[in-house]
Amino acid sequence: MTKNVTLTRFIIEQQREFPGVSGTFTLLLNDIVKACKQISHMVNRGDLIGVLGSAGSENVQGEVQKKLDIITNDIMVDSLIWTGHLSGMASEEVDDIIQIPDHYPRGKYLALFDPLDGSSNIDVNLTVGTIFSILRYNGSGQPQLEDFLQKGSEQICAGFVLYGPSTMMILTTGHGVNGFTLDQDIGEFILTHPNMTIPSETSEFAINMSNQQFWEAPVKRYIDECVAGEQGPRGKNFNMRWVASLVAEVFRILTRGGVFLYPYDLRDPAKPCKLRLMYEANPVAFIVEQAGGACSTGRERMLGVQPKGLHQRVPLILGSKSEVDRIIEYHQS
Ligand code: AHG
Ligand code: MN
Ligand code: MN
Ligand code: MN
């Protein structure tokens, strides 16, 4: 394998092979990369620069925001708003769509992002990340909400950056999934995980077990069977992981397989789901499918869900295809 293939070289060479990926898209991706490098640097310094802890404000999700939720959101917006590649943005941390002021040019893409995923982990120094999704905008003038509410299958690019022991970018443009590690010495993302694929079989599940009493029957059945181990109907023992950072769970599953569930929670009919469709579920669904895995609500392929709202929540089940298929089957029986 060619050594030291930078992300820029990789995208340019992918453009040659798949001409659909345009030049301006490459520039947009570079702007996102620059923003994520800035976020990585900030996250790595943490308390040294007083960016940890709560901001004392609430976002549209009803979550108490961390200082870094807001700081990372501002870094993403400030890095992208002037570039002329986008006609609009959407963020977990901003109630409405983010318009491009008229004094900047507008472009043919929309960017949606979760600027800091897993932010409840930032104060305890566990892996967090940034998730992004790129859609096409074929209109003219300021986009409306409806222009953002495209199915996940319409995404032209999706990725996430992991701020962990190493900073990594995981990316798909619809031609497989590739992983890049940030070489802090030269400030470049280097291709380290070409063509990532998820093993179809697994013995590892990820779910927040404290919600067990509120799950629907198909999920209860699936997890009970995993926990029953080799004495149970699955005839094998399972392991469990729960990091509480979606990006960390997805990268682990890309690396060694597994199944992740954040299912319906019957506790509060007003909020039966936690994870958001447009900037969490859809981008990771695109990546997981491109890596040979599957992603579903339990009743519907995630990339086929017709969005109804910018911050719409969905049940999220993803990972090794044979396990996701089994969970879907349990929802049908
Ligand atoms: P965010 O920090 O962007 O709000 O997302 C957190 C999400 C996701 O990253 C993770 O899988 C899940 O919340 C963890 O939920 P619990 O804290 O309920 O386990
Ligand atoms: Mn949040
Ligand atoms: Mn998130
Ligand atoms: Mn977030």
C-alpha cells in the first residue's frame, strides 16, 4: 500500500476514478478537515484552556450544553459559512437552519453536523467526535427547511472525526469507507484504514442496559438471548461495550464488528428516542452500509426514512448485518 497518502491526495485520486465527486466538494471537505483539526487541538488541551464543563445553557434538544458543544459548533460554522461551497447548514446545537448571509456567495451543498458527539464524556476524558453529512442543494437563493429534509440515501458524503487516543477521520463518498489518522507533526490526515468493512457476524453488543425496562419486546428478546450466552438460544457468549459516544461505538464496530442499539424507550411518549436522524443516524448509516453493515430503525432501513423535522429523533440499530437482520426479523414476528 502506498505510504503517507494524505486525505487530499486520496480525494483527488478518488475524483479521477469517480468523476461525480466535484472539485468544489474537495475544497468543502478541506474546510471541514481544517475545522476538525482546530477542534482536535482544543479538545486535547481541555482544562488547560478552561473549555470543559457546562455552559449553563440548554439546546433545542433540552440538553444542558457543554462549553465545548458551543465552541465546536462555532468553529464549524465560522469555518464553513464564508467558503461559497454551501447554501446552508444545520447543527445539533442550533434550533433552525443556519443561513449563509447575502454578502457571502452560496454553493450547491448543505452541511449538517453534530459538532461534538458524546459530549457527556468530555469532562471524564473519554473519546468524543464530530459527525457531518453533506447533501446537495439544487435550488437557488436561501434554502428552506424542506431542502434539508432529504432521505439519508441522498447524502453525497458522510464522515466523522474521532478525538480519542488518536484523532481519526472516517469518511465515505459512496465508494467504500476509509479511515485517516491525523499526523500531529505535519497536521495531515494520513490513510491508515483503507476500505474498512464490518464483519457480518459478531458476539459483541452495545446498548445502555439501564433502559432495559423501557425497551419494546423485540429488543428485550434480542438482548435477553445475547445475555443468556451459550446456554441460551444463541449458543454462544456475547460481550458488551457501552462508551456513550456514538462515534466511538461505530468506529469499534467498523474495526471488529458488533451491533449497536439505541432503541425506542417507552418511558416518555413525547421523547421515545434519543438519537437524531439528520446529523447522527443518517451519516453513520451511510458509513455502516458502505462498510457492508446494516442500519435500521428496527422497522425501516435508516437511509429510507423520510425526515419530518431537522432535529427528528429515531431508534438506531446498526452494525454487523446478520445481527441487524435478526433484530429486524424480531420486530416483524
Ligand atoms: P451528543 O453528545 O451529541 O448529544 O450525543 C450523545 C449520544 C450518542 O453519542 C451516544 O451514543 C448516546 O448519546 C449516549 O446516550 P446515553 O448517555 O443515554 O447512554
Ligand atoms: Mn448533545
Ligand atoms: Mn451526538
Ligand atoms: Mn452533540
